[in-house]
Amino acid sequence: MKRLVSDALLRGLHAAIILLALTLTACASHPIHLAGEIAHPKTDDGWPLTLEHLPPADGAPRRSEPVILCHGFLANRTYFKLNEEHSLAAMLQAAGYDVWLLDLRGRDAAGAPSYYFGERTYSYAIDDFIKRDVDTAISHVLKMTGAKHVTWIGHSMGGMIAYARIGSLGEDRIAHLVTIGSPGVLPHAGRTLLQMYSMSGGLAVLAVVPVAPFAHLKVATGLPFTPQALIDMLWYPGNVEPEIEEQVLRHTATNLSKGEARQFLRAFQDGEFVSKDGEIDYSKNLVNVRVPVLLVAGRRDNLGDPASIRAAYERLGSEDKTLIMAERSRGYSEDYGHTDLLVGKRAHREIHPRIVAWLAAHDGR
Amino acid sequence: MAALLTAGCSGASSAVPKDARAVVGELPGPASTLFFPARWRPPRPRPPLVLVGPELLDARVLYDHEGALVPFLIDRGYPVLLVNAARGPFPDEFGSAGLVRLVEQMHERTGAKEIVVGGVGPGGRHALGLVDALERHRDGAPPVRVSKLFFLGTGLDYAYPDPFFARLDAEGLKGPDLRAQCKDPARRAVCKRMFRSSVRSSGYMDLLRFRAPTAPAPDLRFVADLLVPALFIVGKTDNVSPAESVVPVYRAYGTTARDVPKRYFIAGLENQLSQDYDELSLLLDISAESEVYPIIGAWLDG
């Protein structure tokens, strides 16, 4: 009973924060207009996902495979729609791709989980994304389009789970893979990550890592409810417009389940990305990935750092693999950070077109 | 720093700092040495520190300005023997032969049985060869033990896709003297892009010196057998000696014995420093003295 009351109180508090954020920042708000048809296919263990369909633009060339875009850690599919006409999703539509934006389990659009009790709680781990959510998303898209294969584009963890699905579970319905800031082998943890690891004991009492409420509080009040050290891990502030930063916090910040947090922190501690039970070494199995892969990395990326992207590149079994390093010495406007690769000031001119060009060069191959 | 840059503009490189007391040893080819005695004698004397490099930049970035690395080290009690590329890039075999002869001469003159070795910038990679030679007693290496090893902004494995030096080649910067080439107006834009830095100075081009001879990627598997405790510091935005050129060596280092102390440190925001450091700012930014060099100091003293 106490936990039920606690759950209700926490949910009420979060709702109040969102309401406060919406009220206080209504004038400065930047709504997102890009919207597609929504579906909520269910996984085999009963979790509803969200797939948002953005069909190809009229008059654009027809492409052979639908494209699934999968968000990363702490985020949801809205990431791909920020910047509106400059977004990767919009650029893919314009280039003729049938685009499907995926929300993995636990995201609000399919019904937020409960904190402690209820049909669904924050009880899942990254293994569940790999084993069930990716499978359900691909099945749904293939069923709706009649295609035999998909192209998978994943940012951060969204790319890591595709590596794991293909390399460790034998997934053969992904024909082309683009990973953006996705480490296959985890980088050596810096001070901020080690501090997070040292606090992971708190997960024993917390129902969830409450990222979203604090992000919303920051938007509502302007106060540093999300520590700058954490922001520095996620993007390079000099390369993200303030209104995009606000949209990221307002629209995409997502709570972190304990299972996700533990699996991630363990990976950052050990360097290898393994299943929760330790039975599957996803990093080691990168050698089993043999589809064409484009890896996109940013010089300032602290989560998919260049050394870990090099390690992934070298371990991949693919003969056709390309690594793009977004850094100033290669002519980019900035040394890109983790999130900048998607929503950086000039990502629509420097990053997205290279992804679309790579896909076009591989279309039908 | 202004004096350093002015001297760099004039092309002079012979200004010897007042701390540097003597030139020691005979070295092959283009290298020279400067010796900086310790400014402080701790109760337990520090071993001499052989500092290798840089090659890409004028060696004065290490001692000729406030907050430089060499003054930091001699203030902590380490006598520093700086080996630098004075007249051209180090020859490929430098680490295994030339440096060994230098340590041998030092051993004969001073009787030193223990040294610390440091590498700075891409030229610092030769420190690996020196440590390997001393540990295996090859190339006639004297009985001198290396107690600690560190690297600061030193790229070690350039076999990553489209590496820095291959891009220099592709941009037409193929000769050994980078400064002369970057003075060519036709190449200035390329040089500015390849050697960008957060250090607010137009002096980077004038500080450039030599690039390593283009050679096949060396076989670095020997690092697994090394036993000397080693620290690897990388600037987060260093595109000359980037993280991907260091981490494979760091991961492999000392793995045969399994318990060799080693540390990898990214100089950047992810370690809550004030900035993401690059190749030049690791050596010239005033904040390096308070944020980065203490990591080296703690490693050497620990």
C-alpha cells in the first residue's frame, strides 16, 4: 500500500513538473510539427512500442528498403525530428526513404511505466531491447511495407543494440546498418562516468533513474537540475543551438530503468558490452556482423569516443565498412560531440548528407 | 609565451634557457639534448627523467614559457634530460639505438641505475623503443632500470582508418620540414585546418618543425611484454595524436604480466577539466600546468 501511494505521489509530482515546465516556457517553446502515423506494436512479452511512419516525399526516387531510426540512451524518437526541416528523418523522406521512427519500451508515447507497481514497471534491461524490441519493430515494418529487409540507423545505444542483434542473435533482416556515435567496445570511463558508477548503489532503493523530471525542472526554472558535467557528456554546448538544447530536454529526456543503468555502467567499467547475465559478449560478437556498415563518430564524443568507434570498426566482420570522423581537421565546422552528430548546428549540412549519400550508394546492393 | 612565439617567427632555435646547464651525450643525426637540473632536492632523490620529443613542434614549448612541462618537473625534483629533434625528424630506429646510447653515456658519467622516461608529442613514441631495449637489455643497453613511463599527447598506433599522417601526405605535406611547407601560401589554409588549436595564438605554424618519416606501421605487439608502469595522456580534441592512436597500445600494454600498473587519461571535459585539450594546448595552454601536469606528477611520485 505504501508503495502504491509512493508511486502515485511520484507520478503526480512528475506531472506537476511537466505542467509547470509547459506553463513557464510556453512563450519560448519550439513545437515540433513533423508528425507521422503512429502504431504501437506489442513485443512478445507484452510491451507496447511506438513506431511513427514518415513516408517518402512525393516525387522522390523509390528506395528498396524501409529505414528504421532508433534513438539512444536517455532519449526517444523525437530526437530525429528536432531541427524540423533539417532533421535526419526529414532529409531521408526527401531522398525517397520510407522512414520509421522507433521508440523502445519505456517511452511515454506508448504509456509510461509505473515506478513500483502496475502491469509494466521500469524493470527492463538493454537485453530486452535487443531480444524483443528490435525484433518486434522489424517485424512490424516488414509486414507494413512488404519489404524483405530494412536499413537500420541507430544513434548511440540505438546502434549498439543493432550490432548486438546482428552479431549475437543472428538477425538477418537488417541489410544495411548506420551507427552514429555507437561504441561497440566501451570507452575508458572518465571522471563523470566513474562518479555515476560510484552512485549506482542508489539503484537499490530507487525505482528508476529519474532523468525526465530533472530535465523538465531545468527547462521550467533555468536552474541546473541536470549537472553541467552530465550535459558535457551528452553534447558539446558550443555546437548545439540553445533552442535545440531546450527541445532535447523538454521532448526527449527519458527515465532510465535500473536494468539499463546497471548494464551500461558495467560496460563502461569493464570496457566490454555484455548481456545482463554475462553469458553473451556483444562486443566480442561484432565479428559476426557482416552487413555493410557506416560508422559515424565525433571527435568530442564522450560516450561513443573515437577510440571505441575504432575498436568497433576493427572488430566488425563486414568487408564493406566506412568510418566517418567529424572533426575540424577534416573540414567539419566543429569537433562534434555525441548528440551534436544528430542535432548539431551544421549536422544537416555536414553529417546527414553523408549518411544519405552512403545509403543511396548502397541502395539495392 | 610571447618570447617563444617571437623566436619561432624568427626561425631561431638556439636560445638555451638559463636552467639548461649542459648538453650531454652524442646523438646520431638531427637530435640534440638539453639538461635541466632539478630545482629542488627532495629527501628521497628523484631519478633522472629522460624526456623524448617533441618532433612536430619546437622543443621550446616544453620549457620556454610560464607553466611549461619541464619547469613543472624540475620543480618537483626531477633532473630532466630533454632529447629533441633539432635539425630534422628522428630516424626510425631512434628509440632502440640512439636513445640507448644516450642512456649508456649518462650511466657511465653519473652512475644512474634508475631513470624515468617520458614521451611528448608524436616524437615521444621513441620512448617506447627505449623502454623495450632497456628491459630486454638489447642493443647493448646498460643496466639501468626504468621505474616509470609517461606519454603526453603521443600518438603510438597510426593504423586507424585515414590516419593523420596519411592525410598530411594526401594534402601534399610530404616533406620532413612542416614549417617551411606551411609558409607556402598555397598550403596555408590546409595547415591551418590540420593544425588547429584552442590556444589563442597565430604561432602554431611557426612552432611546427618536423614530421616523422613515412614508414610502414611498426609492429607494436612487444608492448604486451613491457613491465614499466605507464601513464598515457591524450588531449580530447587532439587530432595529431588522437585517442584512437593511443588506446590500442594502452589496452595491449603490459598484458602478458597482467598486473602492470597503467593509466589512461583523457584531458577534457569528461574528466571535468576546464576544456577539451588538443596537441598544442596540452603544451602551451596555461591551465595545463594546474589541470594536466599534476596527473603526471602524481603518477611519477606515486
